[in-house]
Amino acid sequence: MKRIVIEAITPEQARLPAYSVMGCGDWWRENGTLNIRVVGDDLDEEGFLIALHELVEERLCAIAGVPQQEVDDFDAQFCGDGEPGDDIAAPYREQHRKAMIIEHLMAVFMGIKGYGRIE
């Protein structure tokens, strides 16, 4: 990988319909570039945390040999509750869950109370 591009996008710019929800993240590799997108207005604190999650998840998937296409295919067909990566059948569940730990730990370090809590 030669570079990493991280950007905030609108829902209409999402690569797959499954990734078009506000606060959703996406990653893919293309021509030596790791692309990370976060659906949102800005890469504010929450956008940063989502991008961090995607960065960690991609790297762990690469190390474990989980192909990007398997992640995309699973996410595209997912129709359960919550995030696709939390589903027991997700081919990248372990990598997603570890990325969640890093994301939430970083939120604590940043002083964000209640991050990720559904009210």
C-alpha cells in the first residue's frame, strides 16, 4: 500500500447501498491505495473514530486473509439488526470486533462519554 485516503462523503456517494447510512464506514483497496470513507458531514470526532475503526478493520482483515470482496458481499446481502460485522456469520467478525475495541478505547482517551450508546 502506497497511500491512505480518508474522506467524509454524502450518502449518495457511498460505494454500496449498504454503506449509505449516516455514520457508516467503508474501506477498499485500489491501485495501491487504501480508501476509507465515512458517511457524514465532516471528519469530526465521531467521523475520526469511524475512520480509525475502518483502518484497523482493513489491516486485520489483510493480515487474516479475509478478502475485501467477501466483506463487501456479506455487507451487501446483510438484512439483520445492527452492524453486519457483528453478525456471527460475518467472515470478518473477529476483525470488526477488535476494531470496535480500538474505536471505543480511543473515544475514552478523547474524553467522549457514552460513545456508541443507543439512547
